[in-house]
Amino acid sequence: MDKFTKITGVACPINQANLNTDQILPARYLKWTRAQGIGKVLFQDLRFDAEGNEKPDFPINKPEWRNAKIVVGARNFGCGSSREAAVYALYDYGVRVVIAPSYGDIFSGNAVQNGLVTAIVADEEAAEIMGALSRTPNLPVTVDLEEQTIVCGNGTYQFTIDPVRRMRLLNGWDDIALTESYRDRIAAFKAEDRAARPWAIPRSGA
Amino acid sequence: MNQPQTIIDKLWSAHEILRREDGNSLLWVDRHYVHEGSFHAFGKLAARGVKVAEPGLTFGVADHYVPTRGSRQNIANPELARMVRQVEENTAQHGVKLFGLDDPRQGIVHVVGPEQGLTLPGLLIVCGDSHTSTHGALGAYAFGIGASEVAHVLMTQTIWQKKPKRLRVTVDGKAAPGISGKDIVLAIIAYIGADGATGCAVEFAGSAIQALSIEGRLTLCNMSIEAGARCGMVAPDQTTFAYLKGRPYVPNGTEFDKAVEVWSKLTTDSGAQFDQDVTLDANAIAPIVTWGTSPEDALPIDASVPDPAREANEDRAKYLRGALEYMGIAPGKKLTDIAVDRVFIGSCTNSRIEDLRAAAAVLAGRTSKVPGLVSAGSTLIKQQAEQEGLDRIFRDAGLEWGESGCSMCVGINGDLVAPGERCASTTNRNFRGRQGPGARTHLMSPAMVAAAAVAGHLADVRPLLAGRKV
């Protein structure tokens, strides 16, 4: 996983509460492997009509936001289905940071596994950033993970992110390696647990 | 003297292998369920050249992509066939038991787990599916995970988590006849919002919850994710133990009695503190339907949809306009004036025998005004329903009686609602395009779907139950 420290780039506001992972990546693309180009179908049904024509009003279709590296959203971003491919779609499209007041738990967990930053700001701050971007669409936005700051025009905002996730993103850590370092503790737990909770093992011969 | 603990604390600490200074805990996983969608994770194992750490604690099903019509042994659609073959190969390669299409126990993962007795009180259960919260109905700590975490669990049988906040949702009182677990959970989501439980583990408590059957509790916990919850659970009790006794994978004989002794202690101690408490009155809950594009857009059937013109908050008004436009409903319209084009009874939310019985009780001797599909939650439930003659009731009413799978809840097996079509559905998500691009979904209980079928529009089931045994 790539390390993340700081990024400056185009930020696209998508002012929609409860933007769920079905909308980020419709279910019919779930059988695709990542190599098939999942980034191309990000927000597919929001970006295109049934005939495949671009919907010009959807923010990321607008020329000034097409190359977004940052998406600014509303509350409960990425709620719904656990599909990690929603994160693949965002990342492979080129998005490295989402800024929103809150996230679906599973989505933000998936994000950190793939180097996508989920920055949390207050409702009013998200609205303010989206407002500034709507007025000045090409306003560059800088997200600094070390400082936990967002700079957007004249505004500077402090964002929050789980400290463990922040460290993992900064270092590009993979948690399998971390877990492997606790191999002995896991084995000891398992041995003790098998004795203490024999009923937790599925009955054999079923 | 020990601190009084919540059920959430008890389940958490029983699985905590270690807690790092940074607050991250490594948890032991008792059951890991995989399905066709787990191919990304198996791919990660293949890339590292490693095997599944605990194949005996890992169980596979074929559910998301399986057809509900036509041959299931020779699947006509090559893409669906490939997805099913993939889970067969992945599980076989790692020595993981699969409830595949050739197995009479096949069904939806969140139906099969409890039905087979794989899901037990006190277990920590994960699956790469957000509705894994379902299993909490039996007093398990169960949550959905993403593909990277699925790979991690396959490789280590553990998962990193931060302890969530503890939320108790208490529903006291007596639900009226015709009010089901679905109505209760939709009422909860409408009340606390689609993110009302984000970051929380939820215990559902109170007399109305205790009065629910296991099927009702499974529906309730299934939809805790629709309030954003990490997991939802109901403390195990006599209803739980009676449900579990004799199921294939449940301990038997004296082992069962010993387990019950342990499970009986998995309740919240009196005086234990939650981070947050929410209370609802069951007596006030009417049959509920959703009108919009989020499960929080839920109202009692006798209400009217909102009117954006009367909404003071501009953001909210914009949301209402967008949702009503997508749903094709005029502002302020009475819910019972909304005509439906199709019905669906099925999904991990509402496809169990009790759900089918509830729908059949309404449909018996009546005709559906619209086409529809009924898909039992498992092949065993399908067989049981046929023994009870429920399939005849559905067929006589004009509905299709399909095979078991995720089907029209998510539509990836090809069971789709056509663009612009309106579906009364027992599923869990009314998201835009969830049942197919442009599909319009109204969520409700199985009995309410049956009522909509009979009436041809959203309808209160209660008058239709008059004089009937339910």
C-alpha cells in the first residue's frame, strides 16, 4: 500500500447525505476484478443515464471536477453494502481523500486498507467547503495527514481521523504483517479458548 | 465485586486476544462465512501463496449469484455460472465446507448460519457482507467486513477492531397484531436515522424485543446496519435455546445443557452502563413502509409522503425533492394511494418460514393484482413451505415460487426490477438502483407486501387480517 502524507488537487463536492456504496459502485460490477477497470464505472448510475449518456449535472462530470483527487461529501458517506470494490472504484478513478462529517463504518475500514483517507469534519465545515468549491470550482484543496488539516482557499480546517488509521496511512502499513508479529499470542489464546469454550467449535459430523 | 457489564462488553472481552496501546484490539473469530463475493479475498491468499488458517471454522455458501429460476446445475448465464464455480473452487481448494447448489442446505448465508446451528450465542462471527449483523439475533457478536478483512480473517482467524460505543435500544410494550420485527426495526431506523448507530454496537432490549420470535429478531438485527450500527444483538434467552436445540451444528446432549448454562449469563448485568440509550414504545408502532431512497425514509402506512415545499431546511427540502422525483411520487401523496407494479418476498431480512407464513396468511384465497416473486431463504425453508402448502397459496395468488438465494434484493443474479417499476419488497435497502437501475423500492414486512399485492397499492394489512389466524 502506498504511503500518504499530503495531497493538493481538484476537490469535487457531492452534497448528498447517505451516499451509499450501491451508488459509488452499482452491484452489477461486483463480479469484476479490479484489473477490469473498476475506476471507470465509479458512480456509474449517477454519472450516466440509461442510454449511457453523461448526466452533465452530476458534479464529477463537470470539466472542472473531472480530475478530482478529493471528494467532499455529506453525512454517512459510504453507508450500506460492505463491498470493498466501492473503495477500489474511488481509488482507481484517482480519488485519494474523502472529506465528510461521517462515514459508514465498513466503508471507512475498507478505505484504510487501500490507502484512501477518510477525513472527518463537522457538518458545517463540510457544507462550507462544498460552498466554497461551488463558488470557485477550481479552488485547489490541500489535505495534510500529518497536520490533519484541510486548506481550501482562505479556509483552514482541522479534520479528525482515527489515530491508528492515520498511522497506517502515513506508513502504508499492511495489517497482516502486524498480526503475524503476534502469532504466539494468537496460538496461546486459541489453546486456552478451546478448553474454556468447547461449545464454540462446530459439532463435527453434522 | 466485578463491574456490571453489558452483553457487548462480555462478548468483546471473550474474544480479545490483545489490546494495543493505540486502542486497537485483535479479536478471535469463531465463525467466518464466505460466499461468491469473497473471490477478491481468496485472490489475495493465492497471491501470497497461503492457505486458510482455520478451514473448520470457515463455511461457504452460494447465494448472491445463484439463479432462482431455471436449472441451477447447468446455469445458463455464463457469468453467473463462473461466480458459482469460483466459490466452489476456492472453498474446495482450502478444505472449506460449502453449502453449494448441490446441497439441500443451500440458502442465503444469513439464513443458513442460524438454521444449521452454526451461529450460536457468544460467538464472534464475520462475513464479507454488511448484513452479517443478522446473527446477533442469537446473542452473537456479528459484523460485516470488507474484502481485505476477509483475507485477513482467512489467513489468521483474527480481526483488528476498535471497541465500539455501546448503544441500547429498548422497545417496551406490546406490539399490535400484524406488527412484526420489520415494523419495529423500520420504526427504530426512522427514529434514530440511517447513521443513528454509526460507530456503535447495539443491544436490542425490552419486552417487545423479548416477545419476538427468533425469526423476528433475525429481521431486527439484520437491519441494524441500516442504522449504521457495527452490529446488533439480542441477549439469548429461552426462546433462543429452544430454537437452537437439535440443530445440526449445535452441541448436543449434556454438551448442550452445559452451553446453555454459559449462554444464560450472556445478558447485560443490572446497573451496567451504555454510552447511549434510546427508548421506543411498541404500542405506538403501526405497519411501516418506506417512501424514499434511504431506510430512514419510513412512515406508518396511514401517513402521507413529505412535501418539500413545507420543509424549512433547504438541504432537507432538496433531499426530499430528489427522493420523491426518483421514486415518482407527488409531494404530500397518501402512502395508500401509491400503486405498485411488482412485489418481492425474500432476502436475508424476511425469507424465513415465519415470514412466508405471514405473507401466506394474507394471500390465502386472494389474488395478487401485480406479478411478484417469492424466494425462500434456504432450500430447506422452501421444502418446509411446500410441505405446509404455502407454495400453493403463493402460486394460486399469481406469484412466482422461486428457488433460494439473494435474488431481487440486490439483483446480481438477474432478478431485477425494471427501470421505473415500483416494487413492494421485504428486503433491506431502498437505495436508488438497488433492485436494478431506475428501480423504485418500498420496504415493508412480508404481511404488508402481501397486502400491497392484494390491493395493487401500498395498503394497511390489518383489515386484511380480520378473522384470519395469524
